[in-house]
Amino acid sequence: MNENSVALGPEELIRRNIANGFIPIKCCGYHPGHNYMRDYKSAKISIQTGFTEESFVPQPVNELLNHHYQGGWIGSVIPKGYVILDVEDTNTINLIEYINKNRQLIVGVHKSRNGKHYIYKCSEDISGSTYYCTAGSEITYRAGGKNYMIFAPSDAGNRAWENFVPLAELAELPKALSPLSTTDSHSILRALSINLCREYHHNEKHRNEKSIIMLFVLCLLDLEEDDDEVKASLKIIYGDAYNENTESEFIGKMRSRISEHETVNRTEAFLQLLKKRELI
């Protein structure tokens, strides 16, 4: 039986999170002594300090359970070397799940009240904040050694593990989901353009129109990106509808068009078309 389908009690869930490397801390939750107004944002606030220090000693499980049964929540400090993507936007969730599926990545997935948490190994030094990722979507990153999450059994009924994976077995955060460098203007514009093209393509009204994507590919070729780089962008735009043979032929046609129209300002034409379609 799949472990994720087994109904685990609060103690088993807490112990499993701890055994997986997460450091438990007490958060306000709806404990009458810490959040009698039952405010959701206040519920996430830790009532313990110093949990990012090496010297921090978590409370024993029986104390954590007592806090839980009084309405308090248990936070889980993310271990160093890992990152969690905290996502609520449906389009971004679809993008992440497409990338995970397409690359056959082993990823921990936890459902939150309004979205999902995706857990990866991470060798990058990522600050816990919200950034655009290389694939063009806005993502909130929760950093190992700095941030904590609220996992089941807290916020009962609204949070659950969709795919529990031991941390040692997790895949590395793929480049497509890594934060963009704020100093690389080319990468920023490319990522935003991918996101705009993807949103446009997945709009039923424009599903069969390729003018925007065609101009985008021409711009990438103008920037001397090779076929594999262009295909990587098209895979993100089209998702499961991507066809390798069709797009290889399409890229070949676009290269021929460039050689025939060397003087055309394709970047300006792309921007004008985005404005015309009210995408920018």
C-alpha cells in the first residue's frame, strides 16, 4: 500500500516529519492562549525563538502533541541543503508539475490550504523570498536553515501529504524552477516572455494562433540560442502538447525566415504584438 494513502494520526505525522530531518517548533495555531481570535495569519507565527541556531533544542514529542491537542500548530524548520516552493497560483502549479513529470523528478509534495508545497534538494544559496523563476512564473521560495513550514497534522482538514519522500531521495531543484538572477536582463526578459506565451497558448480563444510564439522563437534565434535551448522554452510553453518533430521542423523554418529577412526588428515586433493582445 502506498504510504501516502495511509491515514496517519497526529503523533505519527509529527514523528515522521522529525525523522525526515525537519526541526519541530511550536506555532500559535488556534491555541486559546496564543491566538484566541483564531486569526489565520497569526496562527503561523512561531512562539519559539532561536530555531535557526545550531544550539536550538526542540521540545519532546509529548510536549508537541499536548500543544497540538490544545489547538496549537507545529512548524517544521527546513533543513539546510533543501528548498520548498510555496505555490498557490494554479498556472504555476501546473507548470511545476509538468516540469516534474517531464523530467521524472522525485519530489515531495504537500497540500496546503490554498496551494501546494514542493520539496527539492538545493545546492544554491537561496534566500526565502518571492522571485520569478527561470521558466517565467512567480514563486515563493522557503529556504533551508532559515524558514519553516506548517505541515499536517496542523491546520487539520486543510493540509496533507500528497507525496511524502525521504529527503535523501529528493531530486535537485531544476534550473527551470531556480530564481532568476536580478542582474541578468536577458534571462529576465526571456523568462517573462515564456510566461506570457504560455498563458496566451493555454487560453482557449488563442489556442491555435502561433503568431506570438513564432515571433518569440525568432527573437531567441536572433540571440543565437541553439535549437535545444529554444526547444526547452517551447516545452514549457506547450506542456504535454509539445511535439518534438513538429517543433524541430518549426524551428528550421524560423531559421530560414531569419536568413531571408535579416534587417527586421523582431524584438520590437514581438513587443508590439504583446501590447496589441493586451498581454503587457
